[in-house]
Amino acid sequence: MPRTITPAPWEELVTTALLGTDRRPAEGNDGPAGLLDAAALHTVRRRAGLLPAPAAPRPEPAPADPRPPLPTAARRRLAQLLADRSAAGGSGGRRGTAPDLTELIPQWLATANQHGFRAPAALLPPLLDAARSRTDLRPQALAFAGPRGLWLAGLNPEWKFALRGSSSGSLLPDVTDPEAVARLWEEGLFAERVALLGAVRAHDPASALTLLATTWSTERAEDRLMFLDSLRTGLSAVDETFLEEALSDRSRNVRSTAAELLSALPESAFAGRMAARAISCVSPDLADDDASVAVEAPHECDAAMERDGVVAVPPSGRGERSWWFGQLVEATPLATWPARFGGRTAQEIVALPVADGWAEELHAAWCRAAVRQRDPEWARALLGTPSVPPSNGPGTASLAERSKLLAILPAAERGEWVADFIAAHGLSEAFQLLGVCPTPWSEPLGRSVVDALDIARDAGSYPWSFSGVMGLAERCLNPAEADRLEVLTTTPDEPENASPGANGYWSEAFQRLVSTLRLRAAMDLELIPG
């Protein structure tokens, strides 16, 4: 005789399964078999109660991507890199001798984009997943994914970042078509509007400002800030009137950005006002061979200064007068100072002693001005000689500020300066400086880094103290250096007082470096168009 199954709510069945039928018997059912029968009955009833839904409209076909396909070997390599990223959880590892494939994805994407290849359709999902989890990959990954990647991202909410953060695959209207431009400006996504503003600006800067002015007063503060920031590209005297008006914006961040951009226009009225204020604070004494500089910082921050972007309230721990003074000098055109100092060069001005302990504040402000105005002469003067310790240098001891100054110099000069710095001071303070050097590293810079690593090994240090530099070397050394570095993969005898086992770890690290360089060389060959 068939058994009668008593229907029960699904939540009750789940509770019984969790607690066990011994502790909570299902009503009307006997034991585990009865519980499973009841669950099966409930499942069938739920499925039978579903009504067929109308078919959703098919998505529009993916747009064409005219770029050439990847070579077969490069396609396999990309699949391997993306699979390794998933298996490792995107973290990579620093032990063992095998290359960290996760860290090679950015270089692979950059090279593929340089050659103009299109992404394989089957690998678009893992590529978008990689870009979702690593923001540093997004610009290169979305450029490689192209219009089909954006089309696919529109079908999956998890990839919506691609629609917000990239306009590389968006079809912008003809910038000479005012109706199409106005329509996208009023109706487009934020990323599309930023891209449109840039495209119009490249074609006609005045038209871009006119377009921005049509909606400026109704934009959100954060959007006004981003639009204003986009004016950095192609900044010119044409922008002065608009930026002057932005000095009265209701957002403090917008006002500060407008002031920063105006200070990069040395002929602007704003730059002249700031220069007049700064000159009144800096008094050079050039009467004899013992030339020096005296500083008299402002005693108040008046309304006119605040309107020009000077922030009145200093951060915690900063004095008001030094805070105001630094902002004035930072916004003053550097071309002001040679005339103020009797025709002296930037290097001669920076070398002058500054009275009453104001040297650090004055030099730090000059550093910020050099970065803002992209002035290589002042950057060289403030960096000084690489062999001089940062604490005794002419500008600033801050490695972060020094990195910004280095970024202004030509690429080759950057590499030479950092190579000499490492030769004089080792690697302990060089990590940030290496980050602004062009890749692959020049032969002198690469040799300087490797020699410093070898010296650290001979000194008995543990390699993980230099793991950051070693990771940079794996990504930035010229792959042609692999054979020359083979000798470093051996395990020499440990010196006295060395950390136990350190040389074995060093040997492992150098083996990983060599194998990574060889893999990078193979990747580059695979991406050469046939």
C-alpha cells in the first residue's frame, strides 16, 4: 500500500533536516525517508506551479571589432595568465622559483594593445572578471576588450564598472555635429560625457568650454570637479576666463582645482596676484658674498586670498602663517624668482641659505610648484646630486616629493639619476624612485639594481626585506638580462653573522627573477604579428 505523504511548509522541512529527525520528527512522516519524500513532493509542487514566462527580447548583436586576432601562441598564453589569476585568487605568491603569472598580466595587455590585437571572444568573461577584481588592470583590459567587451559588460551587472569607467569602446559622435554632441552631453553616461568633452577639446578648446558652460551650474560638485580636472590636458590661456569664474564655485575642491590650473598659466592674472603676494614674503639679501634669503610669512589670510584658493584653516599640527606662505609660493610662477634674485639660476637660488628656519617650508613649496608647472630646470635644482643624502639635499628629503620631481625629467635622465642614487645609497630608499623610471629599465639602472641586490645578499640580509624591489625587477628589468643574471642563481657559502638560510632564499629569488625574465621574453615573441 503506497505511503501517504503529508505536505509541510518548506521552512519546516529545512529546520527538521538541520536538527535531525530524531530531535524534531516531521509531522505525519516517519524518519529520514519520510523527510526526503516530503522534500521531493514539495519540490515537484513548486516546479509544477511555475508558469512559462514570455521570452525576453534577444540582445542586439555584438559590434564588429576590426582589429586582427591574436596569434595562436599568444592566445594560449592569455588563457594561462587568466586561469592562474583565478586559481591564485589574484594574489600571486613570492615563494618558489616559478614566475608570478598574475603580475605579468599588465605587461601582456600593454604589449597586446601596442600591437593592436583584439581580444578572443571566449576569453572576454575571464578578462572582465580580472579587471573587476584589479582596478590597475582596467584601462589596459578594457582597451583590449574593445567594443565587444563593453557590449558583454552591458549584459552582466557584475561588469557594470566597465560601462562607468571606460569610454574606449563607446562610439562618440562627430564633434563637428552640434546636435549629436549636445544630445550625448545631455543624455550620456558620465564616462561618455567625459570622453566627449575630451574629444571636443582636442578639436576646438573654445567649443569644449562652451559645452561645459551649458550645464555647469546644474552639475553635481563631484562631477564639476572631474570635468574641471579634464582641462589639464591642453591647458592654455583660452581657459583662463572659465577658471577665474570657477574660483567662486560653491565647492572648495572645485575652487582649489581651478586655482591649481590657473597657477600653471604663468601669464594669467591669478598667477600675477599670487606672485605679488609671494614676492612680498621673500626678501633676498644679495649685497655681498654671503647672500641669503629672509622670509616674512603672511600675518592674515584675507578674503581675496581665500577667493584665490588659499585655504585659511591649516591641517592639524601646522602653523597658520607657514601654511598660508607655502600655498602662496606653490602657486607662484617659478619664472618669478630669477628676476627677484638678481638673475640667478634655479640651482643658485635653491643653494642660498634661508634665515630663521624657513628653508624647509620654502623649498617644499618650490618642489610643489615645480611639479605643478612641470619645470625640469627647477626639478633638477631641487633634486640635487644623486650622491648627496636626501636629508642633506637642496630641496626635500621626502622620497614621495622626489619621485614627483623625477617624473618631470626626460625618461633617460630619470633612469641615470636613480641608478646613481642606488649606487650611492643602496636600495632601502629607492623603491618609490624606481616606480617613476621608464620600463624596461635602461642597462645602467638595471645593473645598479642587480648589483645592489647582490651586495645585500653578500651582507647576509634576508631577501624579503627587498621583496618590493625584487618584484619590480621581475617586471621592469630588460628580459635580455636573463643570461647575465644566471650566475646569481647559485647558492654560495653563507658569510659569518648572516641570517640562517638567507643565501638559499636569495638563490630562490634570483632563480624566480631569471625565469620571469625569460618568460617575459617568450611572451613578447608570441605577440609579434606574423
